[in-house]
Amino acid sequence: MPATVVSNSEEELVLEVRIPKSGSFLECEDLIQDGLNEAGKLATQRCLEDFDTDGSPIVVAGKTLTAKRRKVSKKYHCPFGVCEVDRFVYQSSTGGTTEVPLEQNARVVASSTPRMAKIVSFKYAESNAGQVLRDMWESHRLELSRCYVQDISAAVAGQVRTKDPYWSYARTENEPSPALVESVAVGLDGTCMLFCEEGYRQAMVGTIALFDAAGERLHTIYVAAAPEYGKATFLQRMDEEIERVKESYTHARYVGISDGAADYVPWLKRHTTTQVLDFWHVTEYLASAAAALHRSKAERAGWVDGACHRLKHDHRAARGILKEFEAARPKRLASKTRKDLEGAICYFENNLGRMNYASYRKSHLPIGSGITEAACKTVVKQRLCGSGMKWKQTGADDTLTLRAITRTDGAWAAFWRRVEKHGTSKAKKPK
């Protein structure tokens, strides 16, 4: 059922498509979809041709390039299937890399039209390649290969990571006005995922959450990176994102929230003026050490509730609780109970400076790292830790890049607006 062009002008393209009928309406719907796909491929082909040059010489980076005598045919994936287009390919007189103006002008990503690249990479961010193939067939009656899905998703992820000057993200319409943001909470955490050759390793997730004067969360920015020794790539991405946020929210109070691990405290201190120990980690130490203070479960539960209340309302509560722990040291305790008590004492001693929860709450600052811990699940676990999944470095980083940007409200749309405005760049694969 080939579609045909009725007319084609600068203003509009008119097509005719013939669709056979069937006694089964489900089959009729399939035939309609096939007919629309044929019309879509033809329309895409003709519209792509409009973005090509007339074959005249062009100048790229100060060099004059000339077109080959004959146009070169190329197949492109679009939301309706694969269409073939004859287009000019340019090269300098001394050889070297080739340029294809049609692909830059039409914002082609690898071998895909921009909308097709957007559709497939978004689906791949949500599901594995096999599920994307089933989805594309059931939804669009398009047959794709697993390699294509992975390759185009990798190409889009590479564009997201590209750091050309005009790719630095300005505040999107989804981010709140600077006048509304009183505090910005920065958190980072790791979670394990399975690699093909190295076994389980830790992927990193970071969150930058914007809060209003009442302590209500307005917006969250997500950053993620595949496991690496030293975490340099991840921390660089966080550095860049925090710098961008600070340019928009200059007056906000920046808060670093983390658990008791000392690994990232120096990094958080560089970016934030206030450091907060995650309150929920503190409650775990309170619960484990309560057995050293009280025998019955009811007394322990009551003491833990009271200690939590004091921490949130009394500026000196943390130091007072530490003294209670120290006073319990002379008691005759079971080995596990003593170990839990000593662990709590050490934890409080190392983190007293980050436990003034009464002051934080009075200033409507966040005191928990739940946003970051939830991101470990939603960004990493739900997509990269499915049954039987094993990853390699580049594939994991591509997928995490897509997961982070699609979960940051407004960032995915902002990225594609920049593709539309500035085109694509020759992004390099991460090391």
C-alpha cells in the first residue's frame, strides 16, 4: 500500500495513502497503522531533503569543503520506519573527515531523526532493550534491533554529557524562581550493581534539592555515574551542576546532608555552608544503644522516642545523649550490647558538629537524606538491577545518564530544545 506525493511546496506536503479494509477490525487497525507508517516514511524523506544544501561549497571551521559529485544514499530511522535519502557529502580537497549538512541541519542523532532518537532513548531509560523492542512493535508496528536501541541511546547519552559552551543548562521553566528558594540540599550516596567481569560495584547518585522558606521541596536535580575508582567523573558532574545551580540561586543557604561516613564530608564542605548528619541514621544508633540504658523493650522504645524529640527541639540534646551513653559504660553488659554502645558513642563523638537538629528545624532546613537514598532506588536499582542483569562500564554510564536527566523535572525537554536550537556535537565516549 505505497503512499504517494500529491503535491510538495515550501509551505506544505500533501500525500495520498491507500488503506485496504478487512473483516476484522483489529486487522483493519493494523492496516491503518501500516499505511500511516508508509505515509510517515515518505513525508520524512521529503522533509529531510529540504534540509540538505544545493551542493555549493561550504565553510566549516575555517576550511572550505566541496560536495562529492553525486549524492550519497543514507538510511535514517524515523518514528514511522526506515527511510532512504540521497544527500550531499562534503570533504576538503586534502581529504579528512566528511561533513553532511543535512544531518546537522535536521538535528539527526547518529542514524536517527531527532524525534525517533528521543522516543527510543527515553524508552531505553525506562526499560531494557528487549522491552523497548516489544513496546515499539506493539505501539508503532516497527521492528528494531537490540543493537540499534542500545547504540542510539548511547549516542543520546553522549550528547547529554557533551559540554560545549552553549550546552550549559540555564534554569528551566520547571525550576522554581530564585525568589522562592531559601535553601539547597546537596546529597550523594552509592548503591551496588552487578558488572560482567568485576562483580558488584558501587554506582553513585547525587541529588540537589531546592526548598522554599517553609522547608517544602520545590524541585530536585539528579546526577548519576557508573562505578569508578575514585569517583572522579561523578564528582566532576556534581561540581558542574552545583556551580550552575549557584549561578541561579545565589542567596540560598547550601546544606550538605550525609550519613556518618567521612568519605565525602570534605567534598560537601567545599560546596555547602551547613553540614547536617542524616537524622534517620542517628535514630538507628539510638535504637541499637538503647539496650545499654534500659532493660525492657517498652522502656527502650520510650527512651528512643524521647531522645528523638529532644534532638529535634533541644539545641544541646546530642551532647546530653552522648553523656548518657558514656554513663552506661561501667555497666555489666552483653558483648553485643557493649559493642552497640561503643559504636553509638563513637558515632556521636565524630558527628556532634552536624547534629544541631533544633537549629536546622528552626531554620526550616532538611535533616534527612531520604531524597538521595530514594534516588539510589529509582535511578539505579529499578533499571540496572533487574533479574540477570550484568553491565559494562560504558553501557551502565549511558543508562544512568539517561535515567538522571529524565528524572529531573524539565531537564529532558530542555535538552531536546537545545538539540533543536544548536544541533548535535561529536560527543566522545566516557573513558
